[in-house]
Amino acid sequence: MKRIEIAVLVMLWAVTLWRVPSAIRTVKQRALWVSIAGLTLSMTFRYPDVMDWVNARSGIPNVATLLKHVFGIIAAGAVVDFVIAISRPETDRRIRPRHLVGLTAVATMSVLFAFVPEHRVIEFYEENVGNVWASLYYAVFIVYLGYAMAVATWLFWDSARHASTRPLRVGVRLMGIGTAIGVLYAATRATYMVLRLTGLADSSSDSAADAVTDLCKYVSIGLILVGSSLPAFGVARRSLQDWRSHRDLQPLWRDLTAATPDIVLNAPLPRGPRVRLHRTVIELRDAALALAPYADEDLKERAGAAARTGVARDPEAAAEALWLKAAMENKARGAEPVTEAAPTSQQAEDEEIAGADFDAEVARLGRLSEAFYSPDSDSALVSSVRQEQK
């Protein structure tokens, strides 16, 4: 069990440090970070070596237990703040009744703790069974924990239905399961406390009760950590996909914008991969619109016929690649446009692409790029278009 406890602590500290930048950036992520940091500190003060060090340094017997429970209440309250922030955003930051409940619980526990007998214990409640102050102290902690976990469970499951992405939906549901197991943990501890107070259980059952509640606790922590991390991994996965798509479209972007340099924005290129990809897609569309006047309908029909009779895997993309190449050649040799230029995406405020499926557009441009640089496009198909054009 000690190895499991160390592994959980390492994981908690790793996630706490990893989430510091996001906590600085956004209020919602700050609440999540506070909950994880509070849980991390609570579990840290529970570790026997840390507990002994803190108690010895402070000179107050069992003060590490009080700190452990206080940070546990902070963590539970922050979980509720987080799920409310993502499911029912508030317009201000005033102290809410739920915060007053948490502050009252902490204040009450601090007062009750002062009346608990001052002797070193490892398991605070089990070794103070029968003491009124210790029982009241522990009851306040368990009741608040169960209340906070129940509220969080209900809100997590309600907000999962409205999650915008699959990783977020799965992550929220996992956190909801984790907090539901937290309710089970609180109920189990409360039940065992009653059994010990009434004499229906004795100290021989302590180890079994601890094993059950520890299992609930570790499973709950694991699910909350995994669930809270899934959306971040989903964002990272999407960022990687966007970076790859942006990289794959760069050769096509360089060639088309070299033929139509006026459509390239002069503003600095954004750093985010999604925004960079969006700008690349816009400028590729604008380049195609700027080249379209140099390819009449007859040329486009011949390009389509050549693509259909060739070996291209995507005739539609091959046809567009053919007439784009022909239009680039016409423009390069000084030919006059045969039609007026259509408004570019920038001039139209990008209304069309904003309403379309962006991922589908990226995939279409990817097929166009593949066809544009296909050996077949550079040989037989393009030759047939050039010959008929002459």
C-alpha cells in the first residue's frame, strides 16, 4: 500500500505542476488547479514521514491531520467551483453560499480540534473513538466531503450532455464517476464511524475498513486526474493534427501565393497551430479565387475530362489541380483574365469558410495538394490540357 501511496503522490505533484500555466491563464482552469493542488497537499500531509515532520516542527500534536483535512475541504470545494464554471458560468466572483459552507466547516473543525486530546496518533479517528470532540470533528469533515462530492457528481453528469467535444465529454463523465466514488468513500467512512461509536464494530475491523476506503479514495483520485487531463490531451492531439496539416499544405501555399502575392496578409503569422492553419486555408482559397479568371469554363471542362480519363485517385481534386496549373501559366506569360476576379475570402470576411466544416475543407485542400504534386498531374494529364489549350 505504501508504494501505491507514493505513486499517487508523485502523480498528483506531476499534474499539479503541469497545470500551473493553464491556471495562470484562465479562471476555469484555476479552480481545477486549486482542487488538484489541494488534494495533492492533503495526500502529502497524510504521508507518515511528512506527518511526523510537520507535527515535530510545529510542536502541535496531530496538526498535520488538521492540515490534511483542511486541504481536503479546499479541494472538494474547488471541484464544485470548477464544475459550476464549466456548466453554469457565473458573471461575478462574489463569495457564494457554498463558499461560506466550506469556510464554516474549516472554522468549526479548527475549534473542535483544539479540544481533541493531545497525543500522537496515526489514524486520527480510529485512535480517538469515543471522544466527543474527535467524533464531531470527523463528522464535520465527512459530511462536508459527501455534500461537495454529491453536488459535483450531479453537475458533472449534467454538463457532460452539453460537452462540445468527445474528449471533454468523456473527461467530464470520468470526473463525475470519480466524485461519485468520493460520495461512496464519505458514506463508508460515516457508516464505519457510527458502527464504532455504537460498539457494533471494534478495532479489529479498522484495517479492513481502511483498505476499503483507501481503495475508494485512490480510484476516485485516479478517475478525477484522468478525466481532468483528457480534454488537455484532446487539445494537444488536435494541435498536432493542425500542425501536420499546416506543414503538408505549405508547398501548395508557397506555389499558389507566389503566383498571387497580393492575397498574402502582411500581419505577423499567429503562433497557434489552429490559427496558422486557418490562415493558410483562407489564403489558399483566395489564391484559387485570384487564379480562377485565368481559366475559362472550356479549360476547366477539359481539365475535368482529362482527370476522369486519367489515373488520378481523386478526379475532382485532379481537375482543380490541372486548371490551377494552367491558370498559373497563363498569368505568368501575361495573359489577360477572361472573367472578373471573385471576392476573396478576406474581402468577404471569410463568411463561407466560417459556416463550412473546417476539417472537411482542410481535407479537401490536402487532396488538392496531393493531386497538384502527383507525377501523373505533372505529365500525361497536364500535357493533354496544355495541348488542347493551344
